[in-house]
Amino acid sequence: MNCDFAACPWEESIISMVRYFKDAGEDFRVTLQFAAFTGVRAGEQWAVRWRDVDMENGTLEISRRVDAYAEEGPPKSRAGGRIIPMSSQLTAILKTWKLKSKFKKPDDLIFPNSEGKHIGHDNLIKRRFLPLFDKLEAAHKEDPANVPAPPVRFNWHAIRHVAVSCWIEAGLAPKTIQTFAGHASLQLTMDRYGHLFPDDDHKKTMDQVARELWG
């Protein structure tokens, strides 16, 4: 699978960043992996609870989101409520994450703050996401011969875009892309991401994307 970087130049930075997730620390790495595998919006990710994950069948249900004031509500549109197939690798990551988490009851958040409550997105960006770029840049500056240059900085929402783009490149049908991304209309999907190619084996596609991103 080769994403069309010429059409979406920021994708190359994100794909490069994936290879540095190991430097993020275990808990933040899982957070980043979840975002990259599922393509969910930030507010949706911070509202996901363990009861929303079906480990046996490898699916994730999105039925709510949380806003900047820590208030939960329905997704942005009716189409935002959806079920996303998870790759085998993400399922395994979540199983391990659940075993290590202090918050593992069905109604507990998968990605809570230290008190088990909703993560503050802006706080996470300032304290975890942006410092990761700083760390990579400092490591390269200290040893440029052995440490590759980090990717160009991008915002959190771009991780969602690359997830959707990789589904497209892997061959999922347009209507399926719309469903998994939670877009309000097929026209929005087509306007934003262009031509799509059909493939009905959704689980196989998610596994393929996982292998390409994480090795």
C-alpha cells in the first residue's frame, strides 16, 4: 500500500511520525496508535469506554463524544454513531492496555486522566503531543548522523486524515469509508478524499493497514 503523498503532502510526515511512536512512552504510544488505527475524532476517542470495544469480534462502537467542557453528548451527526472494525494488532494492544490500566470496568474510559475522568485535549496537546516533536528534534540535533530528522509538525486531527486516506488506498468502497469515518454524507467523503476503490474484506484491510504502519 502506497499512500499518494503528492496529493496529500502532510501524509508523509504522519507516516514518518508513526515510526517514532516508540519514543512517546507506553501510555501515550497506545493513545496515538488508537487514533491512527481507528481514524476517530479526538472528542470521540476521549469518550470511548471499555464497553464500546468488542474484543472477541474486533470492533469498536462510537456512540458519543466529549466537548471541551467535559460534557458528553451524541456524535456530530447521526452518521457519527458507527461500528469500526479493528485490526488484530489494535485488538491485542487494547487487551494488554486493559490489563495494565487502573480503570478497566465496562463503563470506565479507555483513555482517562489520572483520576479516571475525561482527558483535556488541549492539555494533552501541550504536555504530551508537542513535546514529542521537541524530543525528536533535540535527539536529531544532538546526533544527526545516527538519528533521522523528525517529521514536519502536524496537528492531532491530521492523524484522522491519514487513517482515512490509508483505508482509501487499501481499497475500501466509498460508502464504507463514509461509514467508518462517520461522515454526514457520501459527498463529504468524496469531496475530501477523492476516488475510492471497493473491497468488501474489511477485517483484512484493517490488518493490511496495521502491517504497513507498524511493521
